[in-house]
Amino acid sequence: MSNPGLRIGVLALQGAVREHVHALQRLKVEAREIRTPQHLEGVGGVILPGGESTTLWKLMERIGLHEALRDFVAEGKPILGTCAGMILMARKVDESDQPLLGLMDMVVRRNAFGRQVESFEQDLEIAQFNGTRFRAVFIRAPYIVDAGPEVEVMAEVEGKGVLARQGNLIAAAFHPELTDDLRLHRMLVEMAEGGDV
């Protein structure tokens, strides 16, 4: 895959930024670190990485990136959110009034599988990947408590949604950037290219 005109942004305020940049580079896609609303100009898609969701929100709000990202999505451009990124994309955090981007019609629970010492890896069955399993790394991961009718839950762990899609938006409770499997990053790139994924 190589599209010299395509640029994908990675929110670079906190979290696993470098690993996502490397994944995009392996797909031969130019990566841009996003630190201001102006950095979104000319970007075809965005990755919201893991980190600490309340800290990420405060940093985004301080510089106006939260509204810039909402405008970005309103233009039909895709976003992949991982771990904390998934939380930020939700409309609500279970039992919390934490402010969010509210991009996807779902309620999520933070640290739903336990603390960092209880991190784990699991092979996921994802129908869109033709029955081949996806090795997922869960670190203080959220899960989906409730999903609206337009949200497609693509994978579950113990009956809890951990990967979902709503239109051009993908939210993963795990860290795909910590494995060699590039299929979720490739899905974002194909959406940004305008392909029917």
C-alpha cells in the first residue's frame, strides 16, 4: 500500500504516539503528529492513541482540538481511537460525567478489565478479517457497556464489546500498535482513501 498524497495524523499530546507513527510508516503512509488544530489541515484521517483520557481531554480542550476534531469528523473524515481514544470517542463514560468528543453512540466503562497489572493479550475473532484472528493487547482497557443502533460491535471479550465501528469511525479497547498486525491501521487508511471498507 502506498499513496504519496495521503497523510494520516496521530494525536501527539500523550500516549503511544511513536508506535502508531511506525505502523503507518510500515504501510508507506505519511504520518503527521497532531498538536494543534492547524495540524489537521491536509490530513485524511486521525488516530487517537491510548493514554489517560481525562488528561488528553484537558489538553485538547485547552488548545481547541476537541472542536477541531468534531469538525474533522463532520467533514466525513475517519478516526481510529485506541484504548483512551475509544473512551474519548464515546458519548458517555459509565458512572461518570467526564466530558468527551461524543463521536460514537456508545457508553464505555474505563479500566473495565482491571488495573495495569491485570493487562492481558487475547486472540479476537473479527468477521471483517475473514475469520483470521487478531492478537489484541489490553492494558487498563475499557469496554462497551451500551451501543446505539448505528454502532457495529466487531469483536467481544467475555461478551463485552472491545472493537466497534460507526460509519467512518473505529474504536478499539486494545492497542493494535503494539503488535505486527496492521489490519486496523490499514482499514483507517483505506477509509481515508475513500475506499469502501
